[in-house]
Amino acid sequence: MNLEELQQDFISAIFEKNNSTAAKHVTGDDRLTAEQRLGIYRGSVHGILTSSLGVTFPVTKSLVGEKFFDHMCDVFIDKYPPTSPFFVKYGGAFSEFLEQFEPAKSISYLSDVAALEWARHQVWHEVILESVDFSEMASLTEEEQATVWFELKQSLRLIESGYRIDLIWFAHQDGSEIKLEDVNIDEGVQLLIWKGTDGIKITQLDTNYQDYWDFLTAISEKNNITQLAGKFGEHLPSHLNRCIQEGWIKSFNRN
Amino acid sequence: MGNQNSEKTIQTNALPTIQGCGIGLRLEHFDEIKEQKPDIPWFEILSDNYLIEGTSQREYLYKFREDYPVTFHGVGLSIGSTDPLNMDFLKSLKKLKDEVQPAWISDHLCWTSAHGVVTHDLIPLPYTKSVITHIVDRIKQVQDYLGEQIVIENVSSYLQFKDSEMKEWDFINEVTRKSDCKLLLDVNNIYVSSQNHLFDADEYLYAMPQERIAEMHLAGYEDHGTHLLDTHSRPVTDPVWDLFTKAVEHFGDVPVLIEWDSDIPSLQRVMEEANKAKAIQQKVLPLCA
């Protein structure tokens, strides 16, 4: 017996529905054949992972119903089996998968809702870091300040959608006053998902924070102050101050 | 400039004493435990869920540890895999251990990942001499890296391998003896496997190496007609309580823990199960003295 081959055969049985090879290693009896016994493991693994995806994507699940969600997960799990022992890292490809999953295409916003839920999941599990003391920037020379660039907090994500996925998400929360039938979901939205002191927040940038999407994107692309000034002109100081006050920017660096 | 990240210092009892009947710490009970600080002697934490530094869960654990002794329990070691040990995982586990100071670290006598794919489930091994050699080598590597003995748990299984050369209990004895690790004896898993493979649960139980048993587990299973499934979603069943009673009679005062991982009820309900285990210990142990 070669343990490495046995484990490869087992992985195929669990994630490729190909249990004929693995069955050769297994004893069957009157109650259950070798294939059926392997099927218990396929069912158990898929059950564990489907349950985990249901916790990470509760609104996506609610939108399609449990039965269809389980079916989507079944296909997804075979196509994208986990590769990390860190459970919280599983599901990153779910939104992309749903975009291509033909049976789910009638719900055009489903993939974007899943992306929003994944962003919330990631932000929740991100490291909590204190911001640096930005007053230290005052000690830099003007020349040095010109090359400063900023880092966004890791516990922050930018999501853009052609649908009001924020309202779809809020409408599915307990006690929400938002009714899905009252919402025009066919409007584009730019969202910032971030971890505040009192939980995960979903902030719509394109209404209350005009051009902050472009600003935060420029920061995430490591634009320095000179480049930011070129793009945002007189708004740069106020944008920067607001981002620092909100805790969206973690630190500053120089090239 | 740059990030601020400091070494964590927690006020804990450096070497926590684990005694009596504990329960598994679950997210669903976080708030209640934080507010009420119930009289529970110790908790087992699912260490895999706390390995990422700086997360909210990890911050909770630091505070939690100030009030309760803990043990670590994981599935991510994949001690029986033919893949190389995941050193990133081990490094994270060691860091968490150093910070939180659990009484011990346990994982399972099985494999959970292979060929780069992680099942997050407990897959059994063939019981052969070559597999013993493989497992013993890996347990030793882990123990050397962590700087302490680890505790290995017997798993439930739903199949047996044609190539197995010995009984599961002989396999466990050899692995624990040769690697000099401790044993987490899951009484429910013995019962589940005995029903799935039609062997005598008592024979398995009494063959366990008493001197290596650090902890016992109790949990509930689902009866699927053709087999029992170890789901940790139900109360402990009467046959498992009976087997546990025999275990207490035979092995004496060993810390025991109630696992409840899905369809999780109230904290009070889980504590009732722990109290039932405690009552059995209190009834049986004086008779063994």
C-alpha cells in the first residue's frame, strides 16, 4: 500500500465524484458498499464546507433558497476545493464562480452580493491595527512630504457594483426597515466596507463621500502626495483629514 | 512610520490545571460567558479558529484566558498526511500557544489534507506498520517544534482499509508509545466506530494506554440507519454514557469535555451535559479509590 496514492485517490473521491479508484482500498459489507462508505466522506466534507459557506454568505443563501444554495456549493466545492488549513480563507472564489454559474444567471446581482459578503467576512477577520501618529509628518521637510504615500487599513475593502447590493444586504438583516420591493436595485453603487469601533460598516461612497472612491483607490495604488495633489487639488487636505479621522488610513511611508 | 504591532502579554496562570468537566468554547456563547462568567472549570478552544493574529476572535481569547484555563484542539495539523507538515500553520500555532498558554494541544490521529487540498474533515488511516512509522515521525517533528508533548485523539470512522494489518486500538497504542505523545480518548468515537465496524467497544476501551490519557471527549452522533455519523450535534446518548462510566471506572479521574459543534444549543444545555458527566465521575470515582 502506498499512502500517498491512497490519499490522492481519496481526494478524487471527495472532490471529483470519482470513487472507483479509492474504493479498491476500502472494505465493503452487507450494510454499505465500499463506494457508499466513501460517499459518506464526500457527503461529510461537502456538508462541512457548505455549512461554512452558508455562514459566510447568508444573504446569498437567502436570495436563492437553501436547496439551490446547497447545489451551488456542491458544484463550487468540487471546482474550488480548499487549499488552506485556515478555514476563514475558504470562499474567496465564490463570487467569481457565481458570475459564471449558468443556473444562477437569472439573479444578475447575486455575484455582487456574494462579493459584498466576502468583503465583510474578510474585514471581520482582518488584523486590528492602531493608526500611526500622523502629526509626525509635520517634522518632515517639504521635499520629504512630497514623496509621502499612505497605506489603507487592511480591515477595509472597496466594492463597486451596478446594483444596490448594499440595500439588498440591509434588507436581509433582522429588523431592517428596508423592503426589497421598494428599492430600485438597478443603480450603480460604490461601497467602502470597513471595521469601525462598533462593528463592520458599509459606507456608500458615491453619495456622502463624493470622489472618495477615486481618492481611496489612488491611495491603495500608492500614489504619493504630489500625485494625489495633481488629481484632487484643493480637496486633498480635507479628503486626507477625513480619511485619517475615520481611521481608514493606517500609516504613511516615504519612498 | 509603519505598523504598530507588539508582543502580547496576558495575565494567566502559567500552567493551568485542568480538572473536572469542561466544555468547548463556541462563538454562540461568547457574550453570555463574557457577561456571566459561569462556573465552568476549563474550556477547550478550537485553536484553528484563532491562529490569525490581530483578529477580533483572538482579542476575545486573550481576555477570556484571564478568567479560564484552556486547552487547544485542532484539525489542521493533518498529522497523517503525506504532504510536508505545514510550517506556516505550525508557526501560527506555536505563537498562539506561547501567548495563551494552554494546558495542552490536541489534534487527531488521521489526515485532513493531501496533495495540497484541505478537506477540513477527519479521514482515517490504514492501520499498518509503515503508517505508524510515518505518523510517529511527524508527531515527533511537531513535538520538537512546539517543545512539548501533544495529545492525539482517536477519530470516528465510516470505512476500513483492506491493507490494515492490525486493530485500531493496537495502532493507537503503537503510535502513542513510539512517539511518546498523550492520548485524547474520545468515548463517543469509540462507540460510533464500534457500531459502524461491528467490533466490541469495551475491548477497544480497555486496550487504551491508561498512562497516556490526558483527556476524554463526549459528544452526540446522528443515527443514519446504515451507520452512525459523528456530528457533535446532539446530546450524548445512553450507550455512550454507559461506555463513559466504564472509562471512569477503568481510567479514574481524567478531565472530560463536552463537544457540541452544530445545532448548538444554549450554554445552559451544554453545561447540563457537563454536569451529567461530573455526576458520573462523582458517583464512580469514590468506588474506585
